[in-house]
Amino acid sequence: MTIDPAKLAPEGVRTLAPYIPGKPLEELEREYGIRDSIKLASNENPFGPGQRALEAIARAAREIGLYPDGSGYKLKQALAKKHGCNTHCITLGNGSNDVLVLIAEAFLSPQSEAVYSQYTFAVYPIAVQATGATARIAPANPAGHAMPLGHDLAAMAKLVNERTRLVFVANPNNPTGTWVSGDALRSFIAGVPEQTLVVVDEAYIEYVSTSDFPDASRWLAEFSNLIVTRTFSKVYGLAGLRVGYALSHPSVADMINRVRQPFNVNTIALAAALAALDDAEHLKRSVETNRAGMAQLQAGFDALGVRHLPSAGNFVMIDCGRPAPAVYEAMLRQGVIVRPVGNYGLPNHLRITIGTREQNERMLAALKKALLP
Ligand SMILES: *Cc1c(COP(=O)(O)O)cnc(C)c1O
């Protein structure tokens, strides 16, 4: 070949910046020759899955000689009950990431546009750009705002035009942790044209305790252009199994379903998610630990004089007041993995997942040492 085969890919794909995941524990320990390190970098549940999910996983392992139930019948039944909706409103995905990509594939084309905010989930640009659609990126709230670097819904609304098929709103937002209120989100959805679908990504909603936080899934009957996504990767502790879902108008679900791989969610994941929905105790323990951990982190950051953003999730973004990569490195050497967010255009910030009390203590000690002159 005399040409670079990379040139064969469409421009949207060639110009994509690949997703940068959090550093895996094994990789850190291999590279630095250390042990007993902790990962607070990917917003995982520090307890992992609950007992019920683990038992379901063991049972389901015996079934994996057969293809999974491609319709996800049992899990959809349980989700329909949880959300008070019809099973035809549900699309299951190999993580909600899968669902987000399927939504983009089903509704975007090189002629259409999608809108999202600056400093939001890195999967949106990838999903949009791969379809050849044009991404319109709204400026985020300024640093001095009550929700610094968070979504400016008015700025997002301004970018919506007749070619806009999708708008992505992560609530709470990742990586900032900021959120938008129920009133603001509701008027935003009511204000966009009917031919624009609004995707509200509620990956962290189970952790939210702040009042006036909207559960957008309650508005599905009202807005046929609303899609809500949820995941089992965060509070349910099943990140490694990959299960998520979308709730939408049945016609929207029908379109997403047409581009879905028939067996996109595996047998073990289906069984574990179903069991996890039934484990209220694990959920409660996870949410309570997170609440205490949030207070612990905020107090710890304040004591160190480190600026932190308001967060409704299971993570906090801090402003190191200096280039974050050196702080990140110094923490890695102490066996603590956090998440640099330079790829989001935030070179001085770190995103830190809330862990157990002991993990949080260790992280704060490592941060303190990393920040010493
Ligand atoms: C973690 C996260 C998800 C979940 O991704 P999965 O593919 O379900 O693991 C979705 N949206 C946001 C904003 C997230 O931070």
C-alpha cells in the first residue's frame, strides 16, 4: 500500500481523540513495583458488587454455553416495575456507554448536529464524531459560578437549531460533579424543538441527596423527545460487567434497538443487574458511605487549602492551583490513583472518586505530601 490505511477512515474517526481510561491498579503496581495501591480514578463503588449480585453471577456462570436472552426479558420486567414504565421504553446496553453510542448511531448522520457542554463526559464527543455529525460545544459556567464549570443550559439552548438531533446533559455531570436543578432542566427540555432529542445521563443519580434534583425519568410520559440513561457501573458496583440502559418513548427505543447488536448484554451481566436491583441493603450502605466520604473529602480539602467543586456524585473535582500531572504522579508513587482531566481541557484539576473511610484518609495524606513544596 502506498497510502497510509488510516486515511481510509472517515474524517470524523481520524480526528477522534481516543478515550483515556483511569489507570488500572495492576498497571501501576507493575510499572512502579509497588503493592497495596488504591484506585480512586473511575468512580467505581469501593465495595464492588453486593452479595446478591455475586451469588447471581455464580449461578449464571453455568448458563454461559448458551447465548444470552437478547431481549433481556427479566431485567426489563424489573426495570419497568422500578420506573413505572412499559418494557418497550427500555433499551439495554453493554454499559450505558453502549447505549449512548447506539443513540448516536440511530439518530445522527453527517448532516445533523449534536450539542453538549464543555467539560462533560468524554464519551459524547466520541459517539457524535464517529457518525460524521457536527458537535456544537457550549461554553460551561465560569469558575466563579455557583456550579463552576458546570452546564450552562441557556448557552446550550442557543446552539440548538433545526439540524440538532441530540443534546447530551449529564446530571450530575462528570468530571465536574456539578448539577442542574429540576426547574432549569425541565424548562430546557420543554424549550427545545420536538425534533431534538434530549439525552439526560443519570449515571450517578442514586448518590444524589440534594433537594430540587430532578429524576428526569419521571418526565418521560410528557416529553417524547426525552431519553434518560442509567448504569449499573456506579452505585451497583458492576462496572466490570458492563450493563446500562436507556428509558425513552417506545418509538425511540425501537430505533435504538435496530442498531443494537442482538446479544449486546451478556448472560452474567443480565443476572447480576437483576439481583443488584433487589439489594436495597447494598445500595443503602454504598450511598451512606459515599455521603460520609463526601464530608470527609470536603473537610480534608479545606484543611489543605485545596479548592474543590460542589458535587452530587461519588467523586469530587479539585483545583490544584498548579499543573495537575505532577501532583498525580506524586500520588501514584504513593500508590494512590486519581484522575487527571487535562484531556477535558482542565490541566490544573484532578477528579477524585470517594472511597471507603480508610481509602479517603490515605488519598488525603498522599495529596498533602504531593502538594508539599
Ligand atoms: C461512568 C459514567 C457512565 C457509565 O458508563 P457505563 O458505560 O455504564 O459504565 C455514563 N455516563 C457518565 C456521565 C459517567 O460518568
